[in-house]
Amino acid sequence: MTRRRLTLAALIAGGVLLVGAIAVAGAFKATSTHQFCSSCHIMQPYVQAWTASSHRGVECVQCHFPPTFKDALWVKFQASTQLVKWATETYSSKPFADVRDASCLRSGCHATAALDARAPLTFKRVTGFAHSIHLDAGRTGMALRCTSCHAQTVVDRHFEVTESTCFACHFKGSRSTRALTPRGGCPACHGAPLRDLRVGAATFNHRELVQRGAPCQSCHINVVEGVGDAPADRCLGCHNEADKLAVAANVPAVHRVHVTERSIECTRCHSAIRHRLPPLPEVAALLRRP
């Protein structure tokens, strides 16, 4: 009788564990879908942006969870604290996500070889973009991550590169009076126009000036607005600890923590920089006419 009772108890315990494991696995899978994410109203704009993005065929957890099961389980536990914040109404309307490079480079997603490709890519008006240059800490001065550039600085663009991020790096501290020395120089991003341009009654071509090595900023003045400074009150938006605020002037340390270790958006700290060609005087005059 004792042996039978022990066997029955073991079977019952095993059944309970099996049912529990199935329930946990089912809950893990059910809460790892974009439908579950969008059930929270603060996440709906982000899910809508994801639906319109190039990543719409990839479930949220593929990017937002690390590829290893152990790390994914820990992140899942951390995410469960959002339920507590929701119940106690202590959540923020702008959630923070730390997407790791390993998630982007996991098998079946973005290949590491593509980052080392020598063929330049095109991004808007930039004709010679290369990932390898931007991932070289010796040339950029800091170790960047995928989300350093592919950041969601605005709600409706999911993991897209925005020009404001580019300008924050390339033009920060590059202007003094009328002199402009952007990181990498103007030709690093823009090739000289090959066609003739008509300015007023004259026809102009950049070819001769480029061959002479004339600086672009000799003619193209006022193409940058803003200085990209990081005022102290931006720090107070996240931190209130005296020891952390004391190291705000240590730029390498601040970048290491916010850029390399955490994917904090550049515009969270730096004021915006705009870069564009100002309108020609005759065009501006036409625009001012009634």
C-alpha cells in the first residue's frame, strides 16, 4: 500500500509539473506576440509603427529579447514588472527598450558580413555610407551599437535611421564662427554635383572648384543650424543622484555608459542640429511674394 501511494503521489506530482510546464510555456509564447504587446495602450503607437516598418514580419521578441534562452528568460522576467507598474499606475508613457546587437545579428537576420561589405550604401543624399567605418571605435571615438543609429527617435519610425542622429555626430563641435569642419568632411557623405547648375543668369558647375580643392563651406555657408550641446537640465530629466551628475563633464565615460552600454538616443541628451542648403536668394524672394 505504501509503495502504491508513493507511486500515485509521484504520478500526481509529475502530472502537476507537466501541466505547469505546459502552462508556463504557453504563457511565455502567448505573451511574446505583438498582439499581446499592443494590448497595452502605451505600446499601440509602437506596434503601429512596427506594422508599417521593414521589420513587420519579425515578432517583437526576435529583436527585443536576446538570442540565448537564459538571457531571454531574464529579460522576460524584467518585462513582467511592467504589469506591476501598470497595476500601480507608475508606468511611463514612453517605454525604454535596450535592443542588443546580438539580436540584430542572430542567425537568419542581419549578417555580420554585410557590415564589412566594401560596396558603399546609399542613404538619402549620402552616397558613400559604410557600416564598417561607423563601427570602428578608433575612427568614431566611441563604440557604437546598431541602435546608436537605428533608433526610434520619433514614434512613427520603427528602428529607422533619422538624419538628426547623423547630424549629432558629424556636426557636434564642428563649427566656429563661419568655419565648418564636419567629422569626415563634406565629401565623405556628398559627392559633388556633376551636372551644370543655373544660378540666376549664370551657369555653374562644381567640377573646377572640386579639382582645385576648394572647401565646400567657402560657398555653402549657414548650412548648419544648432550646436548640439548637452545642457545640464537634460541629465536631470533621468538622474537625480549627485555622484552620477558629478561625472557629466567626463564625455568619454558618459558616452560609454549611454551609447555603448545602453542604447540611449542622442537627442535625449543633445539639442537638435539641422543641416540643409538654405534657399537661393532669388527663390526666397519669390516665396515672399503674395
